[in-house]
Amino acid sequence: MFNMKKKALIAAAVLSTVFFVFSQEKLFVETLVVNIEVPVRVFDGKRFVDNLTIDDFEVYEEGVLQKVEAVYLVKKQKIERSEEKKKFTPKTARNFYLLFEVSDFLPKLGKAVEYFIQDVFYPGDHLTIVTPVKTYRLRDKTFEVLSKSDVIQQLRGILRKDTLIGSADYRNAVKELTGLAKSLTAAIAQDGTDANPTNKPDDFGMAAYKDIAMDLQLTMYTTLLSKLENLRYVNQEKLMDFTQHLKLEKGQKYVFLFYQREFIPVVEPRILNQYMNLYQDRPDILHTISGLFDFHKRDLSLDIDLIKKACSDSSISMHFLYITKSPQIVSGVRMEEHSEDIFSVFKEMALATGGYVESSSNPEHLFKKAVASSENYYLLYYLPKSYKRDKKFRNISIMVKNSNFRVAHRLGYFAN
């Protein structure tokens, strides 16, 4: 009898606990209040417009006009002005991420780092630098023990070293590919008698392929192209992980991506056609050559729309700084642009966050313009009408009434 009562009490306790949890969850869903924060940058030409009021803004979510609860004008870290129908506590601490996807260290990259430490970075800011080798986080108390000059020198040294080390395989692959392309071209032009007929210095190791059969050279060329593809592969999973990491960061998030223009040495189509005629009796070689015609079109296989939404949901300000350079002049070889597809991906990501996109051969100049376009902004808050936690993406559109101003903001958010 005692055991039955004891079991009944235990069962009742378990049931009451279960029902308590469920009732709490139901209550939470019914009373859920979500306020959406949107950093907004407004420009008249290139000039940031800093005299707008809360009544100047119109916010639409999925085409439906929303009620703006508060607007704060922020310059760098400081709230300069606020208008509140409901009080908020904006987080204006700045988290900077400098991402360097480069194969050559340029002196102007060092100057960009110097400018950032001297003129942009303030106490309370956080800095993360991602080089071709690893990720570095600046310690909060760094400037208590080191001068700005010391920090600049260390960061410049790290960036130079990691660029040389991290891009060594890529640069070597391009060099080998250039030598092969020269050798394959010269063999057709000279009937294979001399891989370096002018006896000029062989900067690309072309002579190393002189005694290698042409069919094997074609196979080596294809293998090196595959290697280059793997070295500069854009990994969607890593991009998504990065956006999720940023979403957990408190405060404002600024991402500056330095990406260097790519060229790869290619064998001219007319040369490949001559090899196809030469190897009519070798189906294997014909198959290899046929693949080369389309090989240079990189298949990224990325879900661009998902990546854009993930970046926007993380509420970051992403800026794509495309470092241009002139192609190397190599006799007998065509240096082909190989980053236009990557350019379009990162451009879309930046625009989805309301960020800056520009190209120049001077990364310091690019960086200064990107910083200038991002350091002043409005923080706008609104309460979505009929909010539902359904994990769907909500598109946001913000405009300034009665104006032709350019308004930059994030694309939207996931209702999670």
C-alpha cells in the first residue's frame, strides 16, 4: 500500500513537472516580444546624412509598414542623438574583422594596417585578423603594454609572413602552370625541337619539361589546374559558420575582406586545337584537352541566396575590398582573369549587409573609403507586426521620406 502511494506521488510529481514546462513554453510563445535592430546608413552622394529624425524613416517588413520605436545616431562608438518612443540600450562597441585573402604581400596592405591602428581603433574596440594561415585576436589590454608603433610592426610582420607562407603553394602552382603553358605552346610553335628557342633566362622552369612527352605535359597541366581550384576554393560551410559566430558577438560587427585579383596562365584555344589534331588516335588525350576548354569556368556550387541571408541575419557590416593588379606579361602565355566569379559572390554578400564594395590597386585607399562609409550610422528599432517564430526569412526595406538619398541596410533576418 505504501509503495503504491509512493509511486502515485512520484507520478504526480513527474506529471506536474511536465505540465509546468509545457505551460511555461506556451506562455513564452504567446507573450514573445521581439524588437529588430537595424543599422542604417544614409548618403547624399558620398556624404553621410546626419540630421534625420525618427519621423523621416519608413520601415517595411515583407512590404508591410512597421512602427519605428527608436532611432539613435551613432558616430564611431558614441551615440550623438536619440529619439525614443520606447527606450532601448544600444550596443555600440565595435568588433572589427580584417580578412586577407591575398597571394602577394603589398606594402599598401601594411599601410592599411597602420592606418587602422593609428586612426580607427579605439579603446573598447575588438580586433580579429584572419590571414591565409591563421586567425589572430588582439588582446584587450595590448595597448597597456605595447605602443601603437609596436603593434603596427607586429601586425605588419605577421601579415607579411603568413601571406608568404600561406600562399606559397598557390604561387608555386601558378609558376609551374606558367612553365607548362609556355612549354606546350613552344612545342607546337617549334615542332617540339626546343622548349626555349631564344635561350633567354627561364624564369618559370620551362626547360624542366623539355624531355617530358607532350601527352604527359597536358595531364600535368590539368592536374595543376585542379590544384589551383582546391587552393582557392570557397567553402560554404565555413562561411555559414563564420556568420553564426558573428551573430553571437555583442555590439556592432565590421568585416573588411581584402581579396586580390587572380590570373592563371592558360594555353590558347588555338594551341589546344592543334594538340587535338595531333592526338586524333588518343581518345584519352582528346578527353583531357576537351575538358580544358571549360575548365577555367569555376563551378562554385554555392547557395548565394542562403549566404546573403545568413550575413544579413548576423547584422554585420561587410565590406568587400577588391585589390586589382595588372596581369603578368609572359611570352607565349595568356594570363586569364580568374576571380570574376568570386567577385560576384562577395559583392552580393556585402550588399546584403548594407556594406561597401570597391576595387583599386591601392588597398590602403580602399580601406580608408570603406571605414569612412561605415563608421557613422543610425541604429533603428522596430517591433514587427504579427511576429511569428517560424524560422522564415523576413525582408526589410527602409527608406527616407521625400528624398532621393541612398539608404544602406541589411537585407532582413530569420525569425528564429
